[in-house]
Amino acid sequence: MKVGIVGDATRTVAWEKHLRPHGIVSEVNLVPTIKDLDEVDACLILDDSTSNLDALLETVQNGYNCFLIAKQPTDVLKLERIHRATKESGVKVQFSHWPSLAPATQWMMDVMHRPQLLHFTRYVNRSSLVDPINEFRNLWIDELGLCIKWIDTGIHHIEAQSVYLDQNNPISIHLFLRFDNGSTASIVIYASSQETVHQRLACNKIEVLDCNVPSQTIRRGRLNEGAHLFFGKQAFDPAQAAEKAALLFLKSIQLNSEPAYSSYDAIQLAQQIQKVEQRLTLFS
């Protein structure tokens, strides 16, 4: 499979290293712009600009399978146009929603298809936020996207509450979601913590999964024959996240299957972001 990587030279070289180990990849072409793409079976687009969805749409319309590596887009109308274009041209599009693409998450979603309860907690040190407003927003968007992707059913109700010291100083946000199948999800982000904590907890009537996100380690709890709660452990290498995400994309092309985080997933998240922000505005 021939793969093109579009973007800044430094970043494209780094992504080339993620692709080279895979036998599925026969050739990698690094180009600065989409117009420089040759005949390839797939392309990775490294573009954080405000026009990246326009570039993605053009690339899809030209018949390229695309993996957009950028911050999660939130423009519903543009995403819907991209989704329609993928159906018309028969190509695959994957978005880099890292919480969903991470190896630990992929394993958890395979093990527990429909959690009854999700509880995500993220505490960050304020000094780590260079752009507090946008970075704080991205934090809860990432967790919300995983909840929607994992439970994979309609959302019956959303509650949202945030606290800012002033317009430029976000402190915390709490989101609560109840899904049509009865499952619930809770997200807590605290942006002024002394310690860094990032935990994802998933439960159903059979087992509990407790993920330490930074280390990508998971405690899996189940009842043994004596009805005692027994925990096993799974560990994944965080450094392999990008490589595994690229491989998921290439496999979806090869097997003609749905990408791990598709344009449909991106639309669902963007629509719910709008609803959350409406709730936040209502109670601010």
C-alpha cells in the first residue's frame, strides 16, 4: 500500500517512522501540500489550520482515503459535507480522536461493548496550560467524544456545569449524560490541581475496568468462583499510540470496514458539543 503524508517536514518525517515498520506499507511519500500528492492508496494529513476541513473535503472529493491528524473538529456543517462526500466517493476518513484510538481504549471497548456506567476524571496542573480557554475546552471534548463513541446509542439527557474565576480562568467542569439505553456517563475536569490525575472507569454487571490513562495500564476486576473480586492487569505502551492509530486506518481500507473514528463519529460529537455549550450558557 502506498501512503502519502501531507504537512510540515518535521512532522511528516516523524509519522513516516510510525508507518515504516508495517508490512502493509510498501512506499511512503512525504509532501508539503495536498496538491503535491501523487497516486497513493491513503494519505495522512497533518494540519491544525482553521481551513483543514476544507482541505480534507477537497482531498476526499478527489478520491483519497484520508486520516486527518489535528485537533478534533467541531463544525457540524462541514463535517456533514465531508461525511456525504465519503459516501459518494467510497473512501475512508479517520479523525485523530486520541482517547478513542489509544491502544488501551481499543482493548477496553473490545472487552466491554456497552458499559452501564462511565466515570472519567482528569485533574491537570494549571501551569501546564499554555492557552487555558481552548485547552480546557479540548479536555472535556476529548472525554465527551469517548463516552459517545463507547456507549454508542442516543443521548437522552445532558447536564453541564462549569466554573470560571473570570472569563480567562477555567477551574472545573462537570458533565453528566444519560443515554437512551439507560447507561450513564460522568466527566469531571479540574484545571487547577496540584497533582496530575487522569482516570477512566467503566462498569457493567460483569466487570469493572479502571484505566490509568497516562501509563495506559488497566485494572480489570471480575468475581472469581468464590464470589471475591479479583483484579488482573493489562498494560500498553503509550509510545505506540500513533503507530497503532495509523495501522487501524490502513486496516479499515484494506478490509473495507468502518474507520476506528469516522466522519459519523465526528458529527455525533460535534452535535453534542453544541448541546453542552448551550447548557453551559444557560447556567453561566
